[in-house]
Amino acid sequence: MDLAQEEPVGDGEMEELVRVSSADIPLAENHIQKTHFPGMVRKKAYIFDGLGNYYNKEWDLAEGAGQEFCWYHVELPKGKQKLSQSAQYLIDVLCPPLKLQDILSLVSNGPFCGHVDGALVFRVNSPGPPSSDFTFRLAVRVTENSVITVSLGRVPRLGFSPIGQSLLSEIPSVESPSSYNRGERKEGSGIVIREHVLEFLLTMNHSEDADNPVPKSVSNLVVHIIDTHLDHLQDVVIKLEMELDSVELELDRGGFALKKEMLDERRFPKMHLNLQRLLQVIAHGEQVFPRIKEKCSSKHWFASEDISFLEELIGRLRRLKENVGFLANRVTAIHAGLDSWQSEQINRKLYYLSFLSIIFLPLSVVTGVFGMNVGGVPWTVQKDPATKDGFRNVMFLCVAMLLLVLLCFIFPELYTRLTSWHRRRSLRRSWSHNRRSFLKRTFGIQERSGFLRI
């Protein structure tokens, strides 16, 4: 079985989680299939006996017999290849026996659910660059004894591994900073879990491949594939939530430089765009999964309890959509707050600039008037004793104009204070007059009737 090299992002943690590879599972025969694009896609082939056991098998795209059923999975690379290039990869590994219409139904973008050449085919392929973490593509071709799946990149928890080899079943221990710096490691007190592994585990909404129940029918396998797809979406949502929480904490602690950096990087518009892409993927699932339930309910080989599981998954997808909507609202609110802060900074700078302009504009007018080279300008004869104080008089005039400008700035505030004081005084007088009138009426009633009427 041909295996391509996985991308380094996020795979180092998974190598620490699953310490026993699937090579320990018995493999019938390993026939190497010649392809035109060797190593470009990753392929996995399983055969299930219908009793809870599974084995790796050769990549022959054959269907099972009796209770046995086969599963063939293809992982397309998350690169910058075009959609036509992805179609060529699928043609290389799935043809024959699949036809061109089968390949097109698996690789095309958009939601789809229907029968193609006698097989049930559904997909939730979102448009977008394949290298993006928010571009999800999952296509499934289901028959009575075989399932073929195509995904873009690795889908967590989709595969299977031997039971009992999970890191989550081990007893962990904490590594002290002193022993970590000295390179010491205590044995016999449990497995030391490093910090980056814990951070990765906190972003997961599921356990490892080793904890997956082995499907006993094709319907179990279909439910498992859809469940892992929703787990993958939930993982991305959890990562976004953690990132958003950390950003909010940084904004609370940070100052001018941090906010300016976030605005320059356009961090929140990018995050909002990613959330919209995620909502598009969820919308595709809302269109496809109910149709899968409707079409599978008429299949005799699709178990009734799996129909109930599909209904639960549809409800889970709707709740996930609401959660993504809440995240989008949070991002919008934070971005609006940053925009408001940026507007305040700009308005403050413009206010200072306007204030300086107002101060120096009258001074420039005065200096311009007395700097004109025409006759009749007072205080321009330097040797005349009557005009020796001309410069001082010009300075007094500039100061007077400056005070007038400042008074114009202060006058609205003074007017507001004076108006509010006058209003309070009027209310106090009105309240005093009403109180005296009320007491007068009250005493008058007591004199006539001898009691106070409320």
C-alpha cells in the first residue's frame, strides 16, 4: 500500500499519541500498484468481517462478500494544486473500476447527495484554496459491501489502530522545571506529558483512533465517517475559541502598540472570513445530511439505529452552527471596538492639529497684515519716537486675539454649566413651592375632617 509523506503541521503530536502503527495489523498481501503520481496521495484500505474485527488489505477496490465489507480511503494533499489536478490524482488511484462520472461526483465542489452508477454518493466539498485550514472536502461513495472516501488532508480519528495502545489510558505525571532543565526524567512514576502535547489534547473534541469502535456494518461505517467529519469541524471551532480568548486577554493587558499591530495585520477581518468559510461548510452539511438520512432509510442494509444516530448528528451540526455564529458575533464586536479606538485616536490627533491651526491662524493674519510692503501701515517707521512701541503693541494685539480664541473654546462649556445651574435652581424653587402648597392643603384637610387622606 502506497503511503505519501504527511505534512509536518500537527502530525508530531499524533505520533506521540499513537505509538503503535497500523503495520502491526496483519496484511494479506502487499501488491504495489503502479501509478503516474507516486507519493502524491495517501491511501488506506481496510476489510471488516462484520464481527468487530478489521484487517489491512491490498488496494484492489474490490467489494466484500457476505458480511464482509471493504473501506478505501484517499487523502488528497493540502497544497496549491487545482481542482483538475486533484481529479487526476483520483483517476490515477480509483480508475478502474470507477468511471469518470464517479470521479467528478467525488471531486467537484459544493454539496451533493444522490445515486451515481448505482451507488450512493454524497459530498460536502467547500470551495477555497486547498492549503487553507478552513477548506474542508469529504466525499463518500457507498455500496452494500464497500465504501470509498476522499478527504482533503488528514481527518482526525477517521482511521483505526490497535485497542489498548492509547496514550489517554496511561497514568500521566508532571515534569518539574528543575529536572527538565537538567535533562532528568523519573521512571516508574507515570508517563511525562509535555506541554505542547497537552495543548494539542486540549484542542481535541475526541479521543484517539484506538478508541474508535470497529464498525460491524456499512451503516456503522457511514455514521463513523460523518461523526469524524463533525469532530474535525468541532476541533477547528475549539481552536478558534481558544485563539479568540487569548486575543481578548492580550487586548485587556496590551496598550497602544498591540492594538496598532492587530489593526495593521488585519487579524480580525481574516478571522471573520475564516468563520464565514466554516459556516459555509456547516451549511453544506445541513443540506446533505438530511438527504443522506432520507435515502439511507430505504436501504435494507442500513440499520435503523444508525438512522437515529444520523438524526443526532444533524442536531449536533445545528448546535455547532449556532456556536460558530456566536464566535462571529464576538469577532465582529472586538473588531468594532478596535475600529472605534482607532477613530478616537484619529479624532484626537485631528483635534490637536485643529487647535494648533486655530491658534496660529490669527497670528499669521496679524503678521501678514503688518508685513505688507505698502504705505500707511502703522508702526512701521523705525526712527519715529511716536512708534517705538509698535512691536509691543503688535504683541498685545496677538495676545488679545489668542485670548479671544480661547474664550470661544471655553464659552460653550461655560454656557452649558450656567444653563444646568439655572435649571437646577428653577427645579429647586418649583419643588419648594409645591412642598409648601402640599403642606398647606394637608393641614387644611386635617382641620376639616380630622384625618389625612392619601
